[in-house]
Amino acid sequence: MSTAVSTELKKKLFYDMLLIRRTEERIKSQYHLREMRSPPHLYMGHEAVAGGVCAALRRDDAVFPYYRSHGWYLAKGGDLNAMMAELFGRETGCSRGWGGSMHLIDVKAGVMGTSAIVGGTVSHAAGAALTFRLQGKDSVAAVSFGDGAIEEGVFHETLNFAALRKLPVIFVCENNLYATNTHIQYRQAQPEIYRHAERFGIPGLRADGNDVVVVFQKASEAVIRARQGEGPTLLEFETYRIFEHCGINEDHDLGYRTLEEVRGWQAKGPLEKGKHLVTQAEAKQMAEEIDARIDRAFEYARSSPWPTSLAVEGAAR
Amino acid sequence: MKFREAVRDATLLAMESDPRVFLIGVGIIDPRAVWGTITGALEKFGSDRVVEGPLSESALTGMCIGAATFGMRPVLIHHRIDFTLLTMDQLINHAAKWRAMFGRQQTVPMVVRAVVGRGWGNGPQHTQSHHALFAHVPGLKAVAPSNSRDAKGLLLAAIEDDDPVVYIEHRWLHEDEAEVPTEYFTTPLGRAAVVREGTDVTIVAVGPMVSEALKAAQALAQGGLSSEVIDIRTLRPLDSETILGSVGKTGRLVVADSDWGPCGMAGEVVARVAEDGFDALKARPVRITWPDSSVPSSQAIEAQFYPGAREIQEATIAVFEKVRSAGFVRSTVKEFEGPF
């Protein structure tokens, strides 16, 4: 598989980022209507990470996002209607209304269930990778997590095992510098996250998480290694969350970060950096098509039935 | 004083009066100061006593144990009780065992504040209470204040206690107001409180179910039924004496818990009364607990999940066959308007 970026691929990369961005913007603008009642961890600012990594994966590969998952769900090909219905708490939601924003899933698209516990599914990805090996498949698992997950013991437990067994798993750290509102300098003795790879003898690198082409290329290399049985890679992508940790508002008034910092990152955000990938006309057309898709998804959600009973817990789809 | 202000008051008083007390937890230096429960502590006592922890809950718990065995009195703060599940090895294999395992040479005087969430579709992993897990373990203590006064008194008592105490703090109680003495005082651990006297039935309630029980009692009284409401306050050690004394008087027992049923606090209370107060019982005991399910995110069924005053009232009436009720009291607990 090539890591070269064709024109078609450029369009796809931009489209996926725009899909994520416009979906999140629509959620943000409609949230005040109180129809969506679960804690939203918006992906705005992170779009290039999910967009770039998912473009390097096949449909039969599995991604294990964390609770800031809307971007991964969409970039991997998850059903937008089912996602919106889930946010609206409807029976037709991807988790039948039981999970809300933090617990999306779309198994057919290879989006595995997300956890609200930091680091919660890092080990699951390794289990999937182990299974792919046992079943003789060349699928890979990609797990994403924030910079905070590095501080959880299970991260290191999993990396060690995956490295030891050369499992086909890719570890994707979306380093946006903050765990909720606490800067990494207060939390990590050595904040170059990619260097944790050295200890386990696996490749690790840090790259610009706002450049979707770079993300795609680095992810592709890691995927090739994994498929060829060479084991895991730790990818640290530097990116930034525009809005508050959870919710739809800006939060620089809290004081833990400055407006200047936020605007600085916005200026070098993924869609800004990715502008060159398509023409203005193409971008406009994509936006129109995406907005129509989003319109349909919201309509689908709003007209979907509510779950009626607690008894559906455990019922398989 | 609001419940969350009472928690803060106790925290600052404890830190002022005892230099061995320090706070530690993930995100506790966040400007929101754990929902206003520790506002001002960082400014007043500095970062050596308001210790920001990385997302390493297990290690932080172990560090509290280590510090406690060297004379400190740590208060570990979890924004969500669900995160204590990451620490169960340190809490149960270590903190709870420490006093006995070495022949009572060392104790672990630490407090774990664990906040219970509810509402706004927070979903299965952010709405648990599972306080039964702590009440189950010898070597641990566990308290669940239902009001501002006890929030302060129990926290101060927990900090003074030489054993590890889990402090179950329900976020929906944070805005409740009550009279609270401004001075330093403690509410004794291991003592339940009769918060409403009555003669016909004993309603034992845990945490947020106490105010629901009181509402139910009010409505039942209009129907001519006199309920005695007991606030459990301490889950472990459980005050059987107060409960048995009450059932001895009323002969009927309803237990309302804010947790799942199986192997829970309500079951424990019923078991104790069945064993030690059987002869006083005139009717079978009734438990009101959460459904045996996690909490769904969807607002349509999230509301179905939580029992309240109505369910307590219905259950109590079921214990009596012929009682007229003035009408059901709807739960008026203020809804948490998320998202965080």
C-alpha cells in the first residue's frame, strides 16, 4: 500500500475533516434546544487525526476511539443517522439510546465501543489485534487516546504486551496538551509521549496532528508495519481542542488557558492547513452535500422513536 | 449552607487545624475547584497540600496509604466514584488490610471523596454509586451524608478517623441548603439518625433517598400513616441498634437505597432485621433500590431508572393493606443540567 497522496485521496481527506467539522458545528448550534442530553466532547480542532488515520485503514480494520469519538466514528465510515439518533437518545441510535455521545459504536464500519474512562479501551485494541493474529487475518487495530491516558498504568501494560508479541495494533495519541483543564506540565515528568515507545523497543514518533497528509503518511507506515507482522507503533499527534473539554462553549474565561493560545491553534487548525487539498469550488460543493446529509440525520433523529423500557439492556442487535 | 459549601467548610477547617491533612486528586487544581468544594484551598495552602495528581488513580491511592502510614491524613478526591474502580486493589488489598495484616501496628487514616453523578445522559459509566462494594469490606469505613450538616460533620469525623473512610458524595445534593454550625464539629461515624419520628413503619434511607423518604412520609402522614425515617449516614459500620430499636417499635421495615439491589445496603439492613429483629416484624420487609441495570443515557428511560418519593410511598402502602393516601408526591429533586 502506497503512502503517496493522490488527488482522490486529498479530496477524501478534506471531505472527512469537513464532515466532522460541520457535524460538530451543527451539534454545537442546536445543543441549546436540549434535545441532545448527554455530555458532548466535541472533536473540533482534532479533525486531521481521525481523518488521516482512518484514511490509512481498511473497513475491516478496527478503531478504538475514546469518548471524544465523533470524529473517529465519522471518518471510519460510521452511520451519521445512527450517531445523531444516539445523541438524541432514540431507539434508533447506534447504542439504542443507552450510551449517548460518550459511547458510540458501529461494528460494521469497524468502530468499536467507546469508554468514558480514560485509557479504558487501550487494552481492548490489543485484544482485538491478538485475535486478528489468531484468526489468521491481516486486519489491524488502531486505538486513540488523549495525552492523559499515558498516565494510566494500563497504557504501559498494554504497550509492553503488544510490543512483546508484535501485535498488529497502532497506538494513536491525540496530544492536545490538556487533561480536562490541567496542562500536561503538571502531570507528566517527561511530556514527549512518543518516547515511551523506546522503552518497549517499538517505533514511536511525534508529528503535526493538524496536518492531515502528515497524519495519513505516518499512520500508513505504521499500518504497513503492523500488517507485515512487525508489531505496534506509537504515534503522537500534536493537536488542540478548540472548545471546552465537555460542552459547546469556549472556556478561556476559566483561566487555565488564554484566548491567545486558542486562537493561535485555530489559525493553524486542520481545515486551515488542509485548504490546499481541494479547490474552493470543491470545498463549497462538499459543504453543501455534507450539510444536506446532516439535515437528514437530524431529521432522522428527531423523528425516531424513543426507547421505552429499561429491559432492553443486554439485548443484542 | 449548601452541601457543597459544607464540604468546603469542613475541608478548609480540617486543613487549618491539622497540618497533616492534604488534598490529592486528578484535576483538583482545575479552576472549578471540584464543583466549588475546595475553592480557595490551593491559594491558602499551596500546591504541597493541594496536590494535583496525574491520571494515575491507583498510584495516587497507594501514595495516600504510604503517606498515611507516615503520619499524614490525606484526602483523595475523585470527581466520579466510577474512578474508584481503578483503585480497588489499593483500597481493598492494601488500605483495608493494613491495620489487621500487621497486627494493628499501623493504621491508614485516609479519606476518599467519591462523587456520584446523575442526569443529563451521563450514562452507565458516570452514574454509578456502588457504595455496597465499600460497605462489604472489613477494614474500610464508608459514609453517605444526606444533608449539609452531616456533609460537614461526617467529613471532619472521617478525616479524624484512623481508618480509611470512603465518603460517598452525591452531586445532586450539592445545592441543598440546611443550617450548619460554623465551628468545627464532628458527626460520629457508625451512628444512624432518626430524622422523623413515627410509629407505624420504619423507613431506612441512604443518602439522596433520605429526602425522598421524608417527602413520602409527609404524604403518607396525610393518609394517616405515621412513618419513622432513619438516615443511615454510615454504611459501614452500620448502626443496627438504631434500626432495630425503631423496627421494635413499628414492626414494619422499608429500606430505600440509591444503589443496585443485589448484595446492597438495603439487603444488608433487611438481613440484620430479619436475623435480630424477626419477632418484632408484623409484615415482610420491602427494599427500594435501583433497577438491576446500568443507567441509560437516553432521557426517555433515564427517568424511569431512579426510584424516589413515589416509589417509597407505594412500597410503604403495600406493606399496609388498608391505608388511604392523600396522593402521591412527585420527586422534586432538581435535575442536573449537564453536561459535565
